[in-house]
Amino acid sequence: MKSTKHLPLVFFSSLLFSVIGCKPYSAIDQTNVVSAKATTEEQLYRPNFHFTPKKGWMNDPNGMFYSNGTYHLFYQYYPDGNVWGPMHWGHAVSKDLIKWEELPIAIYPDNQKLIFSGSAVVDSKNTSGLAKGKETPIVAIYTLHDKEKETQGAIDFENQDMAYSLDNGFTWKKFDEGNPIIKNPGIRDFRDPKVSWDETHKQWVMVLAVQDRTQFYKSSNLKNWEYLSDFGKDIGAHGGVWECPDFFQIKVEGTNEKKWVLIQNLNPGGANGGSGTQYFVGDFDGKTFTLDAEFAKRVTAEKAVWVDYGKDNYAGVTWNNIPSSDGRRLFIGWMSNWDYGQQVPTTTWRSSTTIPREIKLIKKENNYSLISNPVKEIKKYVSKTTTKKNVKGKGRLSLVAEGKIDLTKAIIEFDLKNIKQDTYTFTLSNKAGESLSFGINNSDNYLFVDRSKAGKNDFSEKFASTISKAALNGNQKEAVFKIILDKTSIEIFYNNGEKVMTEIFFPTEPFTEISASSNQGVEIYNLVTNQLTI
């Protein structure tokens, strides 16, 4: 496609509408019109530091890579409406994973051929042969979804296509002379390729979501692909279609052992309803992924193992090309849920991403688990820190009083000590009487989040109909919480990220206080409140 870097976005919006506009997408009827409510919407709901587009609809993050000091984030995007529509690849960049700059659209659909999720790699050795000189090709591989063919009743309407960039990912050209690079063999739901370099076996490896399983492919040049194997039929959660996989090798913390991790999103069938992100740990011989024996027992016992037990972390994948000098595995998800993502009460834009997170693999009691925590870069935006060493009491115990900290951009950390067989509830509240509660039920052994009283929820019966839960292994004696708050979202990292819960909410005015309560009293050590300036 032609370079889009220096042409006005208005031109492209008009052109796209002329090509696609006759199609009766509901989203086209909801073009973004600034209303009298826009200021209130911006003030109440536009995140302070989670990426969200200035206007339009966003869902899956995809195509992420790092190069020349810049983190690139691409995402499923419809610029002309606030619900899902003809998919583009939106584009944003950051120097530190916290402050993002939205750039012009990277890849546009062609007529009824939509640009679905995929991935991008830095082809530093020019295995693709796409460089014309000394450039380093950035190669994007994505699903081309033929909407017209789907409407006609065909099932092979999704193929894997390629585009490439020779200017570090800022402008893109479709590989028209070689697309599709993987042709649909006659399967419905054949999408979301995640490609990465397999250093152990010296090959490019691709994982592809195919209905109820993951398919593995290999290539030497990113253009010609060989099918290897399947994984996942009747393993893990299968409440819906598998989507947006990721696959990488990672070192076990504190050892030289390496394992392979398969991240596999699905919708519906998540841990607490709707969309969800599960994972598997095992080994890969260059052709076949084999589940670790102990982890397989865990999957069987728990039915699925989840990256996040909240309702609002979906389609999460990791960045490619993070330098070995950094060494982190960095992850980001779509902070919403297909159960209600198109109904949430914002009009100018819809959806944001989670905070970027560092993923690590740990081993406890002969089993493997992913842990995830906010990236360290957020610490540089802490402008004020207050610490209280011991906070004890019965009844309603105030942790953060009104006016002491702006809870629309804050990090709260605390250690809960001497936990009894009781329920410990932490509550965010405001003067409007709205509240969001989270905590530990230490009688029935689970974490919980309850947003049923957290403000607007009548836009969807599924939004606040149930309390989200994350099972714990037996009674807890103590617990460590880290809470990230950003206007309309809470991200809870429990015991150094061993369990994570992410949820969105829509209060009619900001939350201003945090309190704690339990029947037998609360004992908190090292309560740290961090004010962010972003």
C-alpha cells in the first residue's frame, strides 16, 4: 500500500467510507460527534495513563515490537465508529511503556477485506529478503478477513497475509505479490498469527488460533510456512473460540531452566465469564508442544490456568525484539470484555489497554506459574509517597481519607497480616454513595472483586451481575496487595503477581476514599500510597 505517513487522516477516513460505507455496519451509524457530554466523559472516563485512542473503537493489541529505543503498539481499530467495524491496524509508540503517542493508522483494509489481529517481527538478518539496502525489514503477519466471502456463506474467509516496513515500522506496504502466505485449508476461525524467532531451533515459529486448538508452523524466510502440529483439543478452557495465541521460551526464575509458554485467549469461557486469557507451560522440540506433566495435572484439576482472573484483560500478547540486555517478557491486554465492550458508557472512544506488565515464570512445589507485575517504568511517575507502618482496627478502618490522594491515578500497596478465617473487604467509595469492593474471603479461599455498586452498570446485564473470584490454595496467613487505579480501572496484583484481577467501572464521580473491614478486625503493615503525576 502507499505510504500513509504524511497524508491527512481526514483523507483516509473519507476514502475508507467511500469503499466500505455502503456496507450496513451498525458502527457506521455511530460516527463520533462531540456532544455536550464530551467534557464530562473526558474528565470522568478518559484514562490518565492507559492507552486509549483519541476517537473510535479499539480492541486486541497486536503487532507489538521494540526497535531503536521505541516500543510499538498496534491494535485492532475502527476509526469511524465506537463499536466494532471494518478492522484496521491502529498504531501508537512509547519510549517508556507509560506515555503513548497515537500515530496515523498503519494498515488499512481493502474493500471488504479486513485487517484482523497478528504480529510483527524485526527481521534483523533479512531472512525475508525484503530489504532493498541496509534497512532492517519489520514484517507484519496478520489475518485477512474476507467479509464479502463470509457473507456469501463460505468458511475459508480467513487467510494469513503479510505487510512490511523499511522505515522501522512507521509506514507499511502489503506483500501483494506473495499473499496469502498461508492459505485457508477450509476451516472457519483460522486466525491471529503470532510469529517469533525460535533461537533454540533456528527457525521462525508461528502459532495460529484454529477454532478449538492452536496450530504450529515454521519458516526460514517469513514468506513460506510449513505446518508442524496441533495442540489443545480437549485441553484447558473451551467455552468459546480460541483466539490471539502467543508462544515463547522463558527462563524459570532463579534457575537456568527454560520452559515454553503458550498463551491462549478464548471468547467466551473466561474465568469469570466472557473473554479470558489462559496459559500452558511445557516443552517444544521444534515441531510439537508438549504440556509439562505436573502442569497438565493442574490444568485438569482447575480446568484452566489464567493469566488474569478479572473480567477485563483479553487478547493479551507480548512484545517481540526486547533486547537481551533488558531481558524482560512484556505483556499487554485489551482492558474490556466482549460481553459488554461495545456498550460501555463512553461515546467518543471505546476501550483501553491494561498497564504493560512484566511476565515471569516461577516454580513452586514442582509446578510452574506465570506471575505478572506492572512494568518498572511507572515508578518514575510517582510524585509523592506516604507510608504508614501499622494500621489496625475493627469496624470500618480508613486507609486513604478523602482529599489525601487523587485515586484516579495512584498506586496503593499494603501487607495484610495475621489473617483469620474471615472475609477482608477493601472498599473504594465516593460522595455519591458508589463503591467498588475487593478482598479475600479466607473462609472459602478466594479473592474477589465486586463492582455491582461502582456506578453506571445498566448498559449491560452481564457487566455487574456476578462477583469475580480467583481461587486460592487454602487459608491465607498474610497477603501482599498492589493496586493500580486509573479513573475507570483497577488492577490488583496479589502476592507479587501470583494472582491478578483487572476490572473496569464507571462511577458518576471519582472515588475519593479507601477503607477496610472484617468481622475480626484488620491488621495492615506497610501501607504505601503513591501519587502519580501523568
